[in-house]
Amino acid sequence: MPLLAYKESHILSAQQLRKLSEHKYSCFSASLLDPLLQPWWNWLVSQTPLWLAPNLITIVGLILNIVTTLILICYSPNGVEAPPRWTCALCALGLFVYQSLDSIDGKQARRTNTSSPLGELFDHGCDSISTVFVALSACISCQLGHYPNWLFFQCFCAIALFYCAHWQTYVSGTMRFGRIDVTEAQFSIIAIHLVSAVLGPEFWLTKIGIGDIQLWYGPAITTIVCGLLSLTYVFSVIKAGGVGKNGSTVAGTSVLSPSIPLTLVVLPALIIAQKSPENLFTEHASVYIMAFGMVAAKITNKLVIAHMTKAEMEYLDWSLLGPALLFLNQYFNCIVPEIWLLWFTLIWGTQDLLRYCSQVCLEICQHLRINLFRIPYNPKGGAPHPATASVSSQSSFGSSVDKNGGTSHRKSKSKPH
């Protein structure tokens, strides 16, 4: 089976690795909050030891974000029960730490002269996973489990928007962020958690006297408006055509081709949730979102790799096995308990994502002759390690100027290193 043969076979071809070495990061951002947060990020990175690898900073932030969200989920797995206020405060802290660390890893890479294409890939890979947990935690904090259709919409909207951001990057070759984007969304969710921590999660179910309108409508409507604006911009870029030959993507493929993997995740998720005789999504909302979220993270990572290596994106993937089994099980009148298959989807998708990402990172590290979580450290500021210098010269990240006049190494708030 191909999935179990990662160690024996290569995921990236020699041509893809060569293209990856030549990759130039291009980003444009008009974020409102990023300039205001730069002093905080600059101070924070100045306190960071020079021996600390940028990718290690990223993964520590991700782990904290996931752990704090899992604690929240333990107390309210369906988003119906009101979680303790301290779990909401913990989620706010976890997200703030993740956001801060995710914003300084690129700066740390420049400080240590360890910038490489691997940093950009690793950053986006962590973000694809974080998006799932951040969206789910916000919904639980607002107790959207009382309205499962809204919970489904909010979580899959966040997942789809993250994918679409990389879709337009695959088409245009440049990652673009608007005035209200990633950083603003993250701090809005931090604010939601803090409100829940101070006033209690039940606060969001308070009626404001205009019919049956409740306070959670505010964040929900904001998500819809911002999502529509983002999608309008994404599809305007796609409609305008890509930078490839005859308006194609960076890989010379159809600009619509990335829509297929996304559809293969979102559409089955919607059908399975609506048709489930066991109310699978309503009864197991958190497991459902995490299961399909891991599948979405896998295809997003493949899209990022396709962009960075200028390669065609594969439509089918082994991570889709779980959703396919759930779909077929419903077709045959649920001969297997759906909850069994849902847990299988989560476990299978998680291990598949981790194995895939680990193997890709291993192949890139071997090609660039670098370490993933360790960097050559010279406390006296001597010449960089030869391998590090080689990687820095291979990647032209240093020549890309970000919105603040510095070298651009990560997306918007967190320039890839």
C-alpha cells in the first residue's frame, strides 16, 4: 500500500526538489494589526536564544494551541455543555502564544541565517492544522453546539478559506492578505474566548430583544461577511488567470484544478452529516470536525507543496479513505456503526498526515542538508555552517521585501523562514 511505503519510496521527485530549492517566496499584505504588533514581535524575538531553531518555535506554539483546545473539547465535546470559564481563558492564552511564536519564527530564521524553503512549508503545514482547532474552539466557546448547522458552517468555512488562500497563491504565485485577514481573525477569536472566560459561555446565548436574535449572531455574521469578501477576492484572482502559460497556474495546470480535492472533502462531509441516521455530526461534533479537518490539512499541504515545487496537484489521496468508507457505509444502510468509522477516519487521517509531513520534511532536509529542529550555533557570531549558507543562497527569500520593508520570510504576520 503506498501510504505504508513512505519510508521506502520518495514523495518528492528530483525535479520537485530542484524546483523547491529555486522557490521564491512572494507575499503582499495590507493587514491592519500587523504593523501595530511588530514592536511586540521584535522584542519577543530579541529575547529568543540564538540556538533555538525557527521550526522548533513553530511546533511548540502549535502543540500548545492543540493541547489547550483539547482541554476545552474534553469539557464540551459537542459544543452544547458550557465549558468551565478557565478552559476558555486557557484557549485564549494558547492561541495568543501560538500567534506570537508563529510570528517570530521567520525573524528568528533571519537572525540565525537559517532561512530555507522548508521554513515556509513547515509554517503553512502547522497553520493548516491549527486552523481546524482554532475554529472548533471558537465554536465551543460560543456554545454553537446548540445550532449544529452553524457549527458545521463556521468550522468548514475556516478550513475552506485557508485552502482557498493557497489556491490563489498556486494560481498567481503570490500570497495575498487583505486588511482583515489571518491576524485579525486570530485576535477576534482570542476576544471571543476572553468574553466567555469573563462572562461565561452562556453569554453568547443571551437574547438581545430583537426577536430571537442571540449574541452569537455577531461573530457568525462577521464570519459570513469576511468570508464572502475573501472568496470574492480569491475568485477574482482565479478568473483573471494565473502566471503560467496561457493563464494557467504556476505549474501550468488549470486554475480550477485545486477545486477538486477541496470538493472531495467538503461535499462528503456535508452529505454524511445531513444523511446520518445516527446524527453523527450532532452527537460527535468535535470528533467529526477534527476527522475531516485532518483530511483537509493533508490536501492543503499537498497544494502548498505543488505551489512551491511548481508541480501538478494530485486529486486523489489516501486520506480520503475514511470519508469514502463513511459515505459507502451510509449507502449500504450503515452495516457498520458510524461512530466506529468516524474514529477510524480521525485516526487514519491523523497518522496519514503526520507520516506524509514527516517524510516530506525528511526528504527536503536531506536535499538541502539541514536539520529540521536544530541549527548550527556559533555564539561568537562567526561564519555560518556551510550547509546553512548553502541553503540561504539557494533560497531567494532574502531578496523578497515584505510590507514593513524587511525581508519577507513568512506569510503576512509570520514571514516564512
